Amino acid sequence: MSDTSADTSSSNLIGTRINDYQVLRRLGRGGMADVYVALHQSLDRQVALKVLRRQLASDGEYVERFRREARAAAKLNHPNIVQVYEVGRSGDHHYIAQELIDGPNLKERVERQGPLTPDEAIGVLRDVSAALAIAHQSGITHRDIKPENILQSLRGDIKVADFGLARLIGGGDLTQAGLTMGTPRYMSPEQVQGKSVGPSSDLYSLGCTLYFLLTGRPPFDAEEPLAVAIQHLQETSRPLATVRGKNDVPDWLLAGINRMMSKNPEDRFASAVELSQWIAGQLGSTTEPAANGGTAQATVMLQQAMKEEAARRRKNRLKMAIAITLPVAAIAIGAILATPQNPRSITQLMRPDRVPAKESVEQQYLAAVSRNDMAGWLAVSEHFPPTENANNAAYAIKAELQLARLLVRQGRVAEATEILTRIGTNPATDNLYRVVSLSELFDLAPPDSPQATQIWTDLRLAYQAVSENQPDATRSLWSIIGSEKMRRLESS
């Protein structure tokens, strides 16, 4: 059969030939490529053939990203990494031929069979850590560790796949900041914020992945990807054992997952190399209970080691903070003495009031979440005027609600009340935001006052409108305004 013609779509390659590969059947579809089972005719072996979708092949950035995936993965040779055999092009088709794994990914396995046992999870952690250790030692971060990218062969071998977001340290970064790349459910806080990421980002994603494998649920989840991203920045996941429903996960494994999922990269393992060494030490210490006093003593030793490590990190951060803060503090004191009528904290002096514009309103909002100050929240509307489109308007209201909460925490209740009243009493505002605003306004009103009664009446009417027109949105209100108000609203 002749080579694939130039007008053949990458979504209809079954039965065709691409160079020396006979396409047999389709495996799936990724973010950038279609994946097929193909026969490498010269070597008489089946491979997974990833073909960049044709509509992306004309975009130089996507082609470079696709090639970069191949270059990154081809550098790595490890039994727990899917092996890349060849990178090539046939006409308009750019392809990667790689090892074919005859089993499911771990997301599929958990969905079919339920959460993994602790021993199975430990095996996955050990193997993925070993794979990432090789990558990190080679100067490569994966950037998209998640259950879907961890495969398991029918023999039980664990393989890390899809280095499509992998970045060679020191190489160009073709991705935009924020949520344009990666999977929000497993992204590290620094990746969410669009910051440069390193090996510890992979470990955060691995910690989230282990949480899913042991519970069947990701640590953070919501209907909107942006909401998930904010949870990674601000919230703490529910205890793994509580979600799992039993206490069969070893304490050392729980401690390791918690450490990997630390918001601050400095509080995680420095790299997969360090993680692998730590795992080996824990497995070694718990497999010979007679020699070391058993599991209880191992747990105590682990807890002590964790405390010592945390203390060491805090001490190092304190030294660094002192080294940085002393000269800054001297400058700040001079500024304060020069302007005694308007004193400002050192934090305020180090953080400019003028917030730079981001590429999108979503990224601007995430920047405000990270800062959580008045300048950050006001910058959302400043750089993305709400009058321009509905998306800007929605984020402007979200930013105003967050600003009102900040003002309440600062004791500036009158200013917060003004913002909440403007949102809650505006009939043009989405009723969902009106419910949130009126709920918080109700908490600020004097109990049993005529003001509180009127606010509750407005709140009930707004909630009824949401129930009738946006019934799916009512589920999110339970966590936003609280179960007590929700029960009262639903019974009224």
C-alpha cells in the first residue's frame, strides 16, 4: 500500500500506511494527537503511533511542541517510562512511534475496579518516582503527571507516558501561563499561577494522583476548571483516610502524600531522586519489624524525621528571610519616617499598588487570588472592564465579592457592606452572585433587625430565581453560603 496521501485526515488513518507503519486501529485521542496501533513492518512489531492532528500541523508552535515531546522522551531510557522508537514525518503527518502498552491507564483502572490497595499504591509510587528520578536527573520535568498518563501493562508493569508538556530545563517554554496547559485537577499551585515549574511540581501532581488512586476522587474538584485551580492555591484537601473510609493506609505513606501536596514547593521533596531514596528507606524500615521495633516505632521515627526536616526548612527560610528583610526593612523604615502621615507595612512597600495586566481576565483573577489585597482585586476590573463583555463582568463581580470579604477581615465593614449592597440589590446582576452577596450581607446585619429581615426576603427571592432558572448551580451554594442557610432557604 502506498504512503498516506496529503489530503488524508489524521482522524481517518485506519488501513493506511505512514512510512514504514501500517495503521491497524485507533487507540484514542489526546490534546494534540490521535493515537493508533500500527505495525512496524520492518521490525514486525506493533507500536503506538501518535499522529499530530492535521489542523495543528500547520501551526509551527504545535509542531515544535510535538517534536519537543519526542525529544524529551527519547532522552529517557527506563523500564517505567514508555519508550520512544522513532520521530518522523510523512507528507503533512508528524508522528511519534512508541512502545505499545497492552493495559489501561490508572484512571480507567480505578473507574472500573475501585481504589487501589495501599500495597498497590506504594508500588505505583515507587515506580513512578523512579521514572521521574531519571527524568529530573536529565533536566526534564514532565508537567502533566496524572492518572491518565500512568499506564499499567497486563503483566502489572507501571509506565509513565505522554511527555507532551515536558520541558527541558533551560529550553524555551511554548506554553502560556495559567490554565492553558496541564490538567487543573492535578496541577501544582505554581503551575496554576503560570510560574516556572521544576521537579517539585511533578511531585505535587504525583501526590494528587496518589490521593485519587487511594480514594477514587481527586483532592480538589469543581465544575469549572478555574474553581479547581483556586482550590489548589487556597484550600486543603479532605483527609485521605476520611475520604477512603478506612484507616488501612500506612502513616508514612499518608505523611509522604501530604508532603508532596504542600502548597509551598520548598516544603515538598526537592526532587524525585530524594523521594525515591525516602521511599526506599521507609520500605526498608518497615519490612524488618523485629530489628527496629515494629511499625509503631517506625511511625514514631518517621514523625520525628518529618519534624526535624520541617524545622530545618523553617530555619533555612528564616535565615533567608532575615538576610532579605534586613536591608529592605532599613529602606522601609526610612520611607515610613519620611511619610509618617501615611504609614505602610513592609509587605505593602514590597508589593506595588500598580498591578500589571495579564493576558486574560482568568489569569488576572488568579493573580488577585495569589495577592489577596485591594490592589489585586481592583485590577481585575481595571485591566478587563466589565462593560466589554459578559465574561469580564462575571469576573469583576467575583473580584468584588472577594474584596468585600477581605474588607470584612480587615474590620472595614462599612466599605464591605457598600459593595455587597450594590451587588445584592442590582436586578441586572446574575441571581447566583446576588444570593452570595445577600448571604454575606445578612451575616453583617444586626440579628433580628428590620434590616436583616429585608435582606433575608431579598435573599429568598434571589434563591428562588436560581432554583428555577439555574437548578444545577444550587449545589455549589451549599459550600459557599453554608448548609444552615441552605436548609432554611429550601424550607422557606
